Amino acid sequence: MKKETLLKPISGYPIAIVELLILGTALFGLIGMKNPWALILIFIFLVLMSGFYIVYPNHSKVMVLFGAYRGTVKKNGFFWTNPFYVKKSISLRARNFDSERVKVNDKVGNPILISVILVWRVEETYRAAFEVDDYAQFVKVQTDAAVRKLAGSYPYDNFDDHQKEVTLRSGMNEVNEALEKELEERLNIAGIHVMEARIGYLAYAPEIAQAMLRRQQATAIVAARFKIVEGAVGMVENALEQLSTQGIIDMDEEKKATMVSNLMVVLCGDRDAQPVINTGTLHQ
């Protein structure tokens, strides 16, 4: 594969002085001396004028002579080159691309909405100019393809795949690295350098969003209940141990069971406990 070749540009200021001299001589010949041969100087002036070009910072000029690539100028300034060169401008600046939200299926088949934020720039001008038809459009199409492939490689979360540690929602660092690597491989043919790639938007598709939200809420409630029960058991165990150690009350197994039952109801209940005054014995 042919690679980029850097050209050493010729400063345009000396040529501009020569052009002014040619133009002045031509005008003097036409007006002052009425010499028609001065038109040749006008023609030379116009031909040489087409060789001037300006390269702005973080821009480049790709030079083509009768269909053959001659090189690329990346140095910024005012220059002059062969008037017959075709000069194609390619920006080297960093560009930001925020893809559209696309509906795809994750690894377990759930429909999700996902978009990507990509920061890229042209690094190899030859490939950007000649290996693809439109490198900016190429970036958009390949980014869409990479997003679809990425979404199919990971589950949205670990509800359906408990053995899978990395998910689109929880494994952002690893997922973004995989996305960046995939885009780098796809865009390399166009001489594009991927500076950063990350997921910009991620959510369940509207048709299943409510169901998945209820599922997440149920999972959170179960986890919270587990923690509450675990803490309540420890508190009851500690209470019984202190009552027994300090000799505050002597309880048989039946009384202990009743106390444990009451404490667990109080500690694990959704509502505040309602006090009950017992005017008799514990068994009445």
C-alpha cells in the first residue's frame, strides 16, 4: 500500500515578486509600447498565479499531477508549486462525532438504544484522499457498524448472565476500550486516528424500559431486605446474649422464641411498631 510522502514546499513570496515584475513588464509593453507580444507575459503571469496556495495550521494539501500522487504539504504558510498540480485540502484538526441513537439487540437479545461519541482526526492524508471515497462519511458508517457489533458482544446488565462480569452498563472502561480498538481497526484503512471513543447514551428500548425498571426495583428491594434481615438477626442474637449474661430476665425456650418473633417483626417490618401494653403475664 502506498504511503504518505511529505513535500518540502517552495515559499510563495519570491515567486510573488517575480509575478509582479512580469505583470509590470506586460502592462508597460501593452500600454506604453503598444506591443502585442506582451500578451504572452500576461499568459505566463496567469499560469504562474495558479501555483500559489496557502496551508493553514492543522491543514494539509495533497498534490496530484495528472492523476499521480506527488506528496503532501503539512507545513503552514504561503507557498508556490507546479501550476499543473491539483491541490486537495484535507483538515488535520480533531473532529467530534456524536452518532445517532440506534436500536440494537444486546448479547442476550434485549433491545437497547445506544449512541457513541467519537473524537478523531486524519493522520495519513494519502489513505484519506485515495483509499476511500469520502472519509468523513466513512467514519459515520463504520462507527454505526462498530456500535452494533459492540452491543451484540455484551449484555446490557447481568440480570440474565450472572457469570458475565463485564456489561455495557457496569464495565464502561473495558467496553470503551473495546469500542476504541474496534474503531481504530475499521478506520485505519482511511488513515483515521481514533483519539477517543466512548458510549454517549445507553438505555433500554421504550417497549421494554418499564418492565426492566420494575425488574431492577424488585432486585433492589430483595437486596435491601436481605441486608435488613441479616442485621436484624445479629441484633436479636446480641440482645438475647446480653439479657442472659447480665441476668436481667430468665427466659425458657418458649419465651425466647416469642421474643425473637416479636423483635424480628419490629426490626423487619415496613411500618413503625405499634406498642401494646401487657397488663398480665407474658403468656396471657
